[in-house]
Amino acid sequence: MKTFEQIADLERRYLLGTYARYPLVLTRGKGVFLYDLDDRRYLDFVSGIGVNALGHAHPRIVKTIREQAAKLIHVSNLYYHEYQGALAEKLCTLVSRPPAAAGSSEASMGACRAFFSNSGTEAIEGSIKLARLAGHRVGGEAKCRLLALEGSYHGRTFGALSLTGQDKHRKGFEPLLQEVTFVKRNDLEGLRAAVDDDTCAIVLEPIFGEGGIYECSVEFLGECRALADRHRAALIFDEIQCGLGRTGTILAFQAFGVAPDIVAIAKPIAAGLPLGAFIAKEEFANAISPGQHGTTFGGGPLACRVALEFLAIVEEEKLLDNVNKVGRYLNQELTAIAEKSPAAKEARGRGFIQGLNLEVPARPIVDDALAEGVLFNSTQDTVIRFLPPFLLEEKHVDKGMRVLKKLLKKKRKEAA
């Protein structure tokens, strides 16, 4: 086996320098734990930035991958296979008839259709393409304006980046898509002033992920819904990070009681295999024709079968109940830290998408946690983000909080 130095040197020599990696090589995982080259164990509060919702090496996922890989991994979208339609039906059913869950609402998208992509970014690209097609149909070429939120994050391709309301991600890549207007999250007056008959879509994350774990208010989301209806625009929810169970409801919009016209999902859907999707109400889905959008790899038999197994596991193992229960406990513990530690300011979020805003830089805390056997994540310079696997238990929260409190106390002493 190669050493850490050999692995890191190989990447430095041959990979584009786009990642500021932590000094850690991971070799295997089991449940909520990951292991390095020396077989040292790490408690995982990151889950691949929200991807490994079932933890690592879930036996049913391993079995499904083995069985399907021996049969059929890829087939062109020129042909049918048995899992893509079944997965589309399952997703459309979930957004149309929300399952009973703590905090869920009657918000429903009604009759829908799905499109499968390779990633969340591609799901956003397809969503805005569809919104513009539908907009042109009802309002002509002038109906092309997009509205997004300041501080948001939607991905790194040109369309998704054009909707991302953070200069640090956009800088150096201009010019991006034209006709994009940004308003502040929860600014009702700014929202009303920005939407008109030339708006084809309002695009937002119900809960900002990379943007620092900030929620849109129910009032703001409701006004987005009303304005989209009034001006015949598409309301697009980016649930790539906050969706598929992370809020304690299968879709985040069910927790807020406001349904979009199009919802983009990805991250945990295929348990680590590349897969994304957008799901659109019939009135928008009908705007597109064969040949106007497509993908080579999206929706292949392996990824779709694994996604069906993922959704079955979430339901059968009652993981949303665990997300709600342990998520409340995590929030309680983070809130206590924010109240008692001078180095912490505020706890935010719900379920298993939460953040702790600090008075000090977050990255050094994350770095030091490695030596304690815990994987945290930092975003927006001062926020520690928690996106743990849905299998997390209260005893795991206790360990993570002990380490976090220890490191915050240490940083405070160093700053004194």
C-alpha cells in the first residue's frame, strides 16, 4: 500500500489544484465511521458532504451493487431498462403524496415527471432550461429572467454558477448568464420588486447548505409561491443538499408547507453513486420535446436500482424518525454550546443539516478534530457544518460535542 506522502505527491503532480484537502487518506468505512491508512477510526459528521446518508458499507447497498454490476451497469438512454421508470414513479409519488412524518405538511407538487442527471449541478442546469422553455411558451422570448438569492450556492457549471449569489465562486468566470437578479433571503419587499412578467423562474435553496445553514422563512417561501403563480413563472427549489430526508421529511419543502414547480435533488439518492434528478409538475414538464435535453450517464440501471434500494431502506428502517429524534438532540447540544462558549455565536438548522456559527475561524477546529478522531466540515469561514449519516445515534453526538467543546476551549485560550 502506498504511503500518505506518495498518494499526496501523485495528486500534486497530476491533478488540477482545485481542492484544499485535509491530510488524510481514507481507505474504508463502516456505518458512521471511516478508517485511514493506519486503520484509525474517525466518527463521520460530514458523510461525503451529505452523500453517504446511509453511512458506509450498508449491507443492503453493497448487495444491490454487487448483484446489479454483474448484470448491467450502463445502457444508452436510447433503450429502456427496468429501473429508471420505477425510480421516476417512486420520486413522483413522494413529492405528490407526502408520507406521514414528524413536521411534514400537506404540501404536494401534484402530477409530475422526472429527469435523471449525473449530479446536482446538472439537475439545476436542466431545471433552468425547462423553466426558460416553459417561460417562452407563455410569454415569448422576453420571459427569460431568473431570480436567485444572495448567499446561495447552486453549483459550478455556468448556469448553476450564474444563480450562485456568492462573488467568491463567480469571480474570474464572468460573463455568466445574463438576466439574473439577486435578492436577499427573506426580503419580502425586495422579492416583490424583482419579480415581473418577464421572470421565468425563482430559484432558491429552502435551507442554504454551503451558504452557511440559513433557512428561508415560511412567509418568504409562501410569497415566492404566490409571485410565481401570479407571473406564470416556475418556482424551483434546490434540495440537492437539504432534500431526501436530511430535514426529517423526505423533501425539505414538506417541512415548510410550500411546494415548488420543479425540485432538484442529488447527493444521497444513489448512496454514493453519481446520480441527480429534477422533478417537474406536468404543466412545466410538457414544455420539453425529445432532443431538447439529454444525458449519457444519467439514470443508468446500476444507479437507479441502488437509488430504489436507498429509498426503501430509509422507509423500512424508519430513518426519518431517527433524523428527527437525534437531530433535535444535536440541535439541543449545539444550542447549549452557542449559549455557553464565548467562541460560539449561534446554532442553526434542523434534522441532520445543522451549523454552528463561531467567533473564530472554523477550519482550524476542523483540522484539530482529525487528531481527535472526528470529521467535521467548515463553510463560510466561521461555520461548522453538520451533515451526518442518518444512522447517527445520540452517543455519537455526545462524542462529537465533547471534542468540539474541547477544541473551542483550546482556541479561546490561544486567543487570550
